Amino acid sequence: MDFFLQLLVNGVCVGLLYGISAMGFVMIFKSSSVLNFAHGELLALGAFFFLALITWAKLPVLIAFILTLVGCFILGFLIERFFLRPLIGEKLIFVIMLTVGLAAMFKGLILLIWGGNLHTYPDFLPEAMALKLGSIYIAPVYSATLVISVLFLVLFGLFFKKSSQGIYMRSVADNQKAALSLGVHVRRVFALSWAIAALVASMSGIVLGIINGVNVHDLSSIGLKVFPVVILGGLDSIGGAIIGGIIIGLLETFTGGYISPSLRDVVPYIVLVFILLVKPYGLFGLVEIERV
Amino acid sequence: MRKFSFHPCGNYREDYAQELTIFDTDYGRVCVGLFLVLLFFVIPLTVSPYMLYILNTIGIAAIAAIGLNILIGYTGLISLGHGAFFGVGAYAAAILATRVGLDFYLAIPAAGVITALVGMIIGIPSGRLKGLYLTIATLAGQFIIEYVLIHWDSMTQGTMGITIPPAKIMQWEIAGDKSFFFLIFFCLVLMTWFAVNVMRSKYGRAFIAIRDNDRAAEGMGIPIFKYKLLSFAMSSFYAGFAGALWAYYMVSVTAEPFNLSLSVEFIAMVIIGGMGNIPGAIFGATFITLLNELLRYITGFLMNIGVVTSSGLNMAPLREFVFGLSIVLFILLEPRGIAELWRIIRSNFRLWPFSY
């Protein structure tokens, strides 16, 4: 029973991580319907910026964190401006392959600068944040993750419901042409959504880096694990991303714990195929109606 | 003997047969003939073994790229699983050759057929999904096949890999770069001929109709699910065939090369070469393979320069960076690929020396 509970808690923790990693991905998809294959590399870039600021520049944690977020915000903006904007209205395959190309570029760049080894952040989270529920131990990072993901969920919820930019974003996602004709600055919305997505990605990258150490290969493979998560939750639902993340996290840890550890990494994709066959738009996704 | 025809100075086509013709002029026919003579009688006898090795790799990649182009360029379905299909073909050939004892000329097509069946299974979601959802489904297919290849120990011998007996016809053994050159390029020419001709038949037109608008195609009476599956089957047959050739050429098969980055490389070949263009796939395969070789050479060269070695910089990731950069630049600057560049160059020469 203890084993089960520990797996349950681990699964939820890992799942929350997947969830917040997926949030940035969903942001981009929601406003510009771009499937971002470079998401894992965005996570890695954030994590490595933070690493550079904290170990090489020796800045205090808080300042380094804020600088990383600002840096990634600008980076996201630039990516949209230089690479994605020329492709507005182009075929899906070009957009997908562009993000794949960007992923290869970023990965090469990170490997060139930092190498493929595992780096770690110095410890800075207080041990007091650790939770103990009976025999189950929750490490401080995981409780920090919980706090961050709930915080961001609420922030995003408010942003999309209340702020004018958020409403513009939803309108663009819903119908680009209609939004354009009603005077929404669609290009600005795209740029902003990429910038925010890169910001969120860098934040999740830092959290992942605290837990697993910073390694390009691990972080970019998380970028691929985002796909089952968002498909499960529906590609355009931010709350769904968190729930999808938790389901995938639970699935992984239980498969790893009870069936076989090697099956762990492939189970999300098997589930993904079945979900796509049964409910193609995910659990919380919007069903698209097509006309010829 | 009929008159040797040149390019007309306008569109004087009178029926569909003229529209469907492969060679507009006899000049093109002669050029292709000359090229084939050069390819089979001059090149293998003159170039170095290393060049032959590169050419062989290009040939194998080109077969797979043509297959993927049928799927992406003509049918408009994006598959991220072709690296895995290539692997299925390689393993199928290896298992057929070692367990069943088939000769290579049976094992390679059989491997293609097995891969086509696997491809159809991966293609089943295309009945309900399209666009990016289908892309994600094929991504899942890539990971699942990769897992099976590594963990189905009793069949694939896991990480140990399988060693393949040499390819033999009667007493004559196909070994070494030169004899493989003939085998690979004979297959490539055959597969190209087949693909070009299928694409101007009823099947090819159905594929193109599905690409341009699948709902409308269905309305016109094309059973789209059947044709989508057919497209998956054809394209994975090509991938499996190429994989089987690769397995024989490399002698031993392990699961590592058949990962997602191989799939990405194949898609890059299709995009850089030119989508919806069969010769384009060959251009793309040539470009990517040469780029890989060139970058390998350059990074090897840079590693040996004193300054770089002493600064502790590892130049190997440069390869990945340039690979990504070339994809991005092609998409942004020439989305129709090398085939389009080639067309522009040719049409500049058409009116030479009186171009305007």
C-alpha cells in the first residue's frame, strides 16, 4: 500500500512537471496553431540561461531567475519575428519542419556552448518546503512545482478571461480572419504568445533542471513527451494540459513500478494512439467542424 | 523516324496524354539516357571507393526519400515514422535472410512488403485524423516501433544486432562498394521509374486530389481512406526496401540508427529537394548526404586545429546546428526546394543566349 501511495504521489509530481512543460506549448498552439517541435529546446535554453547566470555570473537566485524570464521573453519574440512570421498561411508541413529545424539549431548551439554533460544547480530551495505525509516524502522541489503550476494556472486563467490581450489571443485562436476584420492586431498576438510561451518554457526548464539536473538530451526529450500530454488534454486547453500531464505521469510511474521500467517511456505514446483513435480532439479539446 | 522535337514557344497541348508526358522534348529523353550511361558505365569505373560509398548512401537514402515524397508531397500526409519504417525493412531483411534463409533478391522485396503492412497499421489513424493530429500519431508510431525493435529480443536480438550473410546470386557474391553500386542504382532507377509512372496514373491523381482537398476528393467519389492507406503502404514499401538494401550493404543491423532524427532527416530530404517532385527527392537525398559528409569532414578538420583543441571546444554539435539551419533557410527562402532551383536554372538556359 505504501508503495502504491508513493507511486501515486510521484506520478502526480512528475505529471505536474509535464503539465507545466506543456503549458507553453499549448499557449503557442492556442493562438497560432503551430505545433512546436522546438519546445524541449526552449525548456533547455531557459535552464541553461539560468545556469549561466547563477554559476558563471554568480548572480543571486532571484535576480538570475527574473533575468532568465526576461531573456526568454525576448527570445520568444525574436523567434516569432524572424522565423515564424514569414510562414503565416503556409502549409502545415513547412511550419512543423521549421520548428524541427529550429530544434536542431538550438540543440547544436547548446551542445556547442555547454556540452552534453549533466550540470546541476547549487541547492537553493529550503528543506522546510518538503512535505511529509505519513510515510510518504515529497521533496521540496515538488512542492515548489505544485505551487508554481497552480499559480500559473490561475494567472493564465485570469489572463485569458479578463485581460484584453488574452481575449485577443482567444479570438485569434478561434477565427483568425474574423479577429483580423474586427481590428485585432494578429501579428502582435502571435508575437506575444510566442514570447509568453518561451517565458513559461524557460520557467519549466528551470524547475526540471532543479529536479533532474540540466542536460540537453533529457530536456529535449521532455519536449517530445509533451505531445501525449497535450493530445490527452486537448491541444488548446491549458487546464487540460495539467490534467493530461498528471494522467501521463501516473501512467508512467505505475507502469514503471508494476510492469516493467523499460515500458515506461513508450506507454504514453501507446495511450496516445488509442486516444487519437477514440477521441481525436482529446479530452478537453475543441472539436473542429470542417467545411469544404 | 519522327522529328526531333524542341520546346514549343507556347502551350500547344491538345489532349491529356500530352499533358501527362514525362519528357516534353526528345532532348530531355536523350539527356536522361546519357546520364544513365554515365552513371552505370563511367562513374563506377573511375571514382574512388570512398566516393562510391557516398554515392551508395545517397542511392539508398533517395529510395526512402522518394517513398516519403509520395506520402508527404503527393498525398499530403506527414509521417514522422519513416526512420522506424526504414528500420523495420532492415530488420525484416536480416531476419528473413538468417532465419528463413531467403536469398537477397527475395528477401529485399519481401522486407518491403512487410514494412508496407506495418506502414498500413500505422496509417490506420489517418481514417479519422489529419494534419497535425496524424503527424503526432505517426510520431507515436515511431517510438512504439523503436521500442519493439530494441526489446523484442527473441526476434531482433536486442542491442546485439543481427549479422547478415552476404548477398549472392548463384555463385556470384555481391560484396564491396562497386557491386553494391550497381545493385543500389539499378533498384533506384527502377523505383524512380515506378514512382513517376504511378503518379501520373489514376492512383497518383487520387493522391493529389486528397492532398489538395480531402473532403472535396471524397465528394468526387474517391474512397479516401483506401487511398490514404495505399499511400502509406507504398511509401513504407519504399522505406522498407531502402532499409533492406542498407542492411545488406552494412552487413549488420542494430536498432540505434532508426531513431526520430533519421525520420527528420528523411523529411528534410523531401522538403529541401522539393515536395511533390520525384527527382526532387533524389536531389534532397544528395544534398543531405553530402552535407552530412561535408560537416563530418569539417568538424574532423576543426578538431585537429591546435587552437580549437586547446580551448576544449567540442565542434561535433556544429553538424546538428548547420543541419537545422539548412532546413530553416530552405523553408524560408525556397520552400519548393532544389527541384525549383533546378527548374529556374534550366529555364534561364532555355533561351540562351537570347534571354531577356
